[in-house]
Amino acid sequence: MTPAQLSRTALHTLRRAGADAAVLPERVVVEAPPRRGGGDYATGVALRVAARAGRPALETAELLREGLAAEPGIADVRVVGPGFVNVTLSEDARADLVRGLAAGGPPGDPRDRPAVDIARWAAATGEDPAALAVRTARSSSLFRVQYAYARTRAVLRNGRQLGVEPHHDGRAEDGAALLALLADQARVADQARVADQARVEDARAAGPLARHLVAVADAFLDFHDSCPPLPSGDEKPGAAHRGRLALAEATGAVLAGGLSLLGVSAPAHI
């Protein structure tokens, strides 16, 4: 279940619970739980709906919790704080999500072409091309995204050499924040496509997609450092390594697909 699917499910649940259409938003914002308890996703829609309807937020949140808890693919739903609703996917749903992300990304342009890429990235983000030309992770957000993509390809190559193949069993022992960002790629990419189809004159209409890719890259690099996808030393490869490689594979697909939409290359070596 992606954030977009959960958004639609939450709206349908609120309608079934009797919420007036006039107080419902067009789309429910679903995000990674930001310091508000566990789970894979979180939404504060109950706070917004309750405020519009003049009802207690916790009452609305509880109605949403009860409805979502009965949905397939959802293992647990909890009301947190003043009315946030946190959702935990089932292991099968989480594994399906990772597989779908890994399989769904279009291949990126493997050429390393800094001049073209910098110009297009700068047009989307408004960043200084001179700063982007300094190809370090600290100086250039573009380099950070392309480097993260290259790291996903490297760990997968090294994994194959060790005989470790990506396989996510759905457990959320690590990488939950990264997975939530990966899952949100479809929504952000759709917004970029709509902007492109509308022929928006301001090239910065693609800015949200670029910023999302930076967030994915940063989350992956943090994940890579704190939860190494490959065994080291005498460590034996296990299910955790296979699961982390699956997240690396999904990250690579998401980054390549996003860079392709921006007309920016995704070199496997950088």
C-alpha cells in the first residue's frame, strides 16, 4: 500500500463514517511518522476534518482508526497525540511495496554529463550552478542524489559477488523512514508530470520532485551507514542483509525514475 492508496482509503473510510463531504479535503496527506509514535505512515487528517466539522479531533481519529484497521494490508492503526493516526502495514503488504518500487522505476540515463545535468537541476531547484559544479556531497545536492544512486548500484553488484540477492520479507527492523519516502515517489512524480503536461513556464515547477529526490538520497545514505546492506569481516549474510539490499534496489529505481523525469542522468559509476 502506497501513501496515495492509503490517502484514498482514508477518505473513503471517513465518508463511510458519515463525515460531511464539505469538511473533507481533496486529498489526505500521508507521511512518515515524524516523532509521533511508530508505524509506516501517519496522517493528521482527523485534526483538519474535526476542526471544520466542530467535533473533537480524537473522536474523528478513532472513527478513522476503526475503519482503517479493517482494511487488508494494514496490521495496526493507532491514535497518537491530539489526533494523529499512525498506520503499520502488514509484513506481506510491506514486502509487496518494496518489490513494486524496485520493479516500477524506469531505467535512468547512465551517462555522466555534468554540464547538462547541472543546468537542468539548477533550473528545477533555483540553486547556483557554480555551487552545483563542485561535485561533493556537501556542496551539491545534485551530486548527492547521483552519488546515492551510484551507491545503490555498487551494493547490488557487490551483493551478487557475495551471492547475496535482494529479498524483503516485510519486517520493519530498519529502513522504515526510507521506505515511507520511497513509497511517496509516485505522488510527487505525478505532480511533476501534471506540471510538465500543463507546460508550466516556470521550470521550478519540478522543484518538489528534485527536493524529494534529495530527501530520498539523504535517507538512503543514512540508512546505508547505520544499517550496512552487506556483511563485513567474518559476518555471515542473513535475512537482514537481503532485506537491506531490497531497499537499496528500490531506492535505485526511485532515484533513477525521478532523475529521468527531470532530464538528468543517473550514472552507475560516479
